[in-house]
Amino acid sequence: MALPSEPAPQTQAPAPRPADVTIAEDAEALSVQLKAMRERLFPPAAQKTLRSFTSGEAARLIGVSDGYLRQIALAGEGPELPVGPGGRRLYSLADIDALRRHLAEQARAKGNAAKARGYLKWRDPERGEHLQVISVTNFKGGSGKTTSSVHLAQHLAMTGHRVLAIDLDPQASLSALFGYQPELDLAGNDTIYGAIRYDGEARPLSAIVRKTYFHNLDLVPGNLELQEFEHATPRALAERRPGDGHALFFTRVQAALATVAGDYDVVVIDCPPQLGYLTLSALCASTSVIVTVHPQMLDVASMSQFLFMTSDLLGVVREAGGELNFDFLRYLVTRYEPHDGPQAQIVGFLRSLFGERVLTATMLKSTAVSDAGLTKQTLYEVGRENFSRGTYDRAMDSLEAVNSEIEALIHTAWGR
């Protein structure tokens, strides 16, 4: 007679792993892969570099003909240039800037001061040309803020302005486009938070600014520590005594920028996708504002709420003594598909509503921009040979139209 079998021992289900452990492991794995990708893309020091420019590109940036640049080179004037395949001369941004100075000196020697100023874009404080601080903002993610900010900053540097780009977003996408991996390349106090914090550990902004591989373009990078300003500000406001200006959060970015104003012509701030203390402080420091708009109805409805909230909060700031005088406020249509009927209707609606406050040029949606982003590059950094000519030219024409329109607004604000 068979004996009754013993019941199989029940195995206990493993305890679920804590979510923070899983997320931390995923973050570490992703960070390692991003570091490896950077080392493959930008050897040997894993640092980005900027390509050289042809004489045609250099001539366009300076505002002269290609033939005239060749004459200068053949005469042995200006910087000494490397010669590429087929005897073509290649120009770095520093070379292009040196040529601008050479041509400006020639114009001055001939008594043509206006022509000299056409070559040199630096602002002149003696003429009342103030530091232009441009915040690029909207609290809806995916509206093209970072793409617009980085291309604007690079365009202004390429056209001869001294530019400071500030990454105010804890997600640090702007920093990534400049080749920084925040968790590896930045330590404490390496963002603008280090200059605007309320305690005794604050550093001068000049000690935080980093040079980039773009001539005349510096960067204040971002990382997660920027979020500390959102937590520290309510405490500082609660502890503030009457007459104590130290705790006024909306003055802090402006005060930090004042310490480096003499080094720059334009500051471009990439704001976070939220309307917190950081964004408000940036807006209060700004002389001009660009609001990015994706022409979809949900995005436009979201922008309506953003404008209501911004108006209310800035009204409170103004009553507390903050100055809000913008040289210009413009809406920039981004990721635009001109053959999309509903998008075209929305753009027409915005133009009828806001008039000239909507920039005439639009930022087209383009695979060229997104493909360049796969290698953490911008359209200005990649060569035309990497794309089909039509795709590249359409994207570049769109970028140049937008950025040239904003550059013209800057010069108008300076009285040029």
C-alpha cells in the first residue's frame, strides 16, 4: 500500500525590490553607456570640438564675398590658415573673428567707423548698449526651448557676439549638447545655483562659467542641484526680515549676471519646463523673452495657462519692487510643419491675435535637427555632407531666419 505523499514545500515569493534601488541601477547603467558613447564620438579626450568652416561659410558669417576673402588670404593678410584638400582654406571661428577685427581696423584707418561697427558686433556700453539677457521659456515640455536656445546662442557667437549660455533646467539638456554629462562632469556648486544660493557657500559666477569649443561662447551648465533653489527659497522667504533684500529670490540671477556683464554682449537662458522660482528669477533678470510655441491646440491651450500664471506671479514680483521692462517679447513657432493644415490654421490664429509679437520666421520640424541630436550635436556643428542637400538646406534656412530675426531685435534694442 502506497504511503501518502508529503505536500511539496511551498516556496515563498521573493520580496519585491525597492523601487529606488531599481531606478538607481537603471540610472547608473544608462550613465555608463552615455559615457562610453561620448568617448566613441569625441575621442581622444571625450571632448567635443567644432568643425572648420570653408571660405564660403566664413565669408557669409563675416558679411563679405568669398572672392574678397581669397584676396585677403593671397595678400598674406589676416590670420595664417590651414589649407585643406584641393588647396581649400579652412577657418576656425577664432580665425573668422580675427578676420572681422582685421577688416574693422582697415575700415577705421579709412575713416569709415560705420563699416567698422558692421564687422564687430560687440556691444558698446558707452553708447548705452546694455547686456541683452534673453530667456527662452514655456512650461510645457517638448516645445523646443533647448533646441531654440542652443542654436540661438551658437548663431550669435558665430556672427561675432560674446555669448553666455545658461542651463537653468535640472534635466541639463543644454549642457548635454555642449558635451557635458552632469553626473560625471559637474560637482557641487558648478551650476548657477552655486552663485545664487542663500548661504555662505555661494561662489562668484565667474568661477562657475566654463569655456566651450565655440569661440566667444561660454556656458554655465546645469544639473539636479538647480532644484535646491526651489526648496531653499521658501525657507529664505520665511526667515526674511523687513528691509532684508538678501532673501528676494527674484533679484539673485540678475545680481549674479551683473558681476560678469562686462564680458558678454548677450546671455541666453534655457529655462526649465515649469514656472518655479528659478524661472521667475530668470524672467526678472531678462531684458527680453522668447516663448516657444508648438502649433497644436493642446499646446496653445497650455500656453494660455502659462501666460495667466506668469502674469499673476510677475505682478506680485513687481509689487515687491522687481523691475519688468522687456525690450521685446516674442512668440516663436517651433516644430512647424507648413503642409499640415491644422498647424497652419493655428499659426494664422496666433498671428491675428498677437501681431508682430509672433516672430515672422518659424522653426521647422526637421529630421536634420533630430538626426544631429543623436550624436549630441546641433545643425551648426554638423556638415552639409551628412544629409540630403534639400533636407539640410531647408532646416538651415529656417534656423538662420529665426536667429537673424532675433539678432535684429537685439540690435534694435541697442539703437543700431
